[in-house]
Amino acid sequence: IGNHRDITFDAAMLEEYLFQNHYNTTKIAIGDNLVSSRLLAEVGMLNKMFIVKRSVSMREKITNYQHLAAYIHHVLFDEHESVWIAQRDGRTKDGLDVTKQGLVKMLAMNDELQPMDMLKKINLTPLTISYEYEPCDKLKARELALSEAGPYHKKQGEDFDSIIQGIISFKGRAQLTIGKPIIEEIDTISDELNQNDKIYEVCKMVDQQIYQNYKLFPNNFIAFDLIDHNNTFADRYTKEEKEEFMAYLDKQAVTEDVPKEKMMYYLLHIYANPVTTSLNIKYNEQ
């Protein structure tokens, strides 16, 4: 289970690492909103992808979750292959990686084992992807800004355009970190908690490991200092790196339907939020 910055490269980096090190590649969960034609669906399935249906009613979602859980368990226990699945629906837009409880509930579905036992059996392992330059940061900032006036409704084909942009956009350095299975951590969860609270604790364990393994680049520290109007992390970047990043943001902040100041606000928070979360985790561990 991994944080989700860009579906095209998040999973691709994992598969490339596994292939180059002579491991079996994984099967990959992809939302139906990213598959705009039958041809794309068939190409995806040839590359070990399977489709997660999102554009359905609440009643259909429950049935789909049951089918999805059964399929993932079949892949793990019968086909003896691994599965990559994002920690939430849709890519992370604000730089805050948070695991969706509904996803963990789905993975725990089983008629024979208790939810916590099933989560241990599937060997739930957090995976962290970090990019120096966030894929589609401009598109993410624009969507966040437009969402202030109400729910953002995507145009037809917008998700596919985002995939293309994610492929061709500059990302700078990137780091992939495969974490440790959280089997032992799950055993520490109190039996006195109800199932929802237990699932919440599992989500926190996944999130904590993702952020502990998150690679913070100079851009992240620069954005944090710019928002905070101080030089707290000035030792983490050079004057040249700051000037280069500010010039990059100045270019990314230009779009037709959102004021530049608003775009800059969201762009800065996209890059600064991983630092904020990292600081909060360290504080809570003390």
C-alpha cells in the first residue's frame, strides 16, 4: 500500500525496481476514471493492472469492494503474487498523504478471519514515493483553488490528460522506499477497541511509516520557510536552490482561471506540507 502522487510513475518505479532486482512484478490497482477507452483498459490488463470501479452508487460500491477484496486475496494467496494499491482514491493533491479507512476495511474483508488477522495475513507493507518536483503540481494547485467555491467537477478526459502530464512533467530527483510489514504493530492494537477504531489505528501505522520514509528535498524546506516567513531550514538549501525553485513556482502559478497569488498559496503548501507532517510525527514521538 503506497502513497499516491502520480499513478503512472508511482507504480512504474516499483515495478522497475522489482524487475531490475529479479523479483516478480506486482499487480496494480487502477481507478476506472483513469481508463477512458477499451483499448487503454486492455493495455492496462496486459501490464498486470486491474480496474477498481469508482463511478458507481453507494450500494454498488459495497458489492464492488467485496469483489475487489476477494480478487486481491486470490492474487495473494492463490497466485502468490503481490499487489500495489494506493492508500486513497485519487492522487494526493495537497502534499498530505493520508490512508483512507475504507480501503483498509476493504482489504480486511473475509468470511473466515477476523479483520486484524486478515490484515496481518496479507503482509500489509507501506511504500513511500517522494519527488523533488511534484507531478502535476500546477494542475493540483488549480483544482484546490477552484474547489474553494464548491465541489470541483472534472471535464471529460481530464483524468487522462493528467496522466499524460504526469508522464511528461519534470520531476527532478525521486526516491522509492519499501517499508516493513506492520504485522508486529497490528499485534499492539488493544482488543478493547471497536473495529472502526482498530482500522483507524492501522491507517495511522501506515501513514507514520510513509512519512518516516519520505524523502524531503530542498524544495520542501524552501516552501516551508517561505510560508513561515523565517529561515528555520536555511541550512537545508542554498541561495541558488531557493532562487531556482522560486522561479519555477512563479512560472507554475500562471493560469487563466485562478489568480496568481492563490496559485502560489496552494503550490507552496503542496511542497511544505510534508515537512509539517514530518515535524508533527517527530513531536508526537518525543
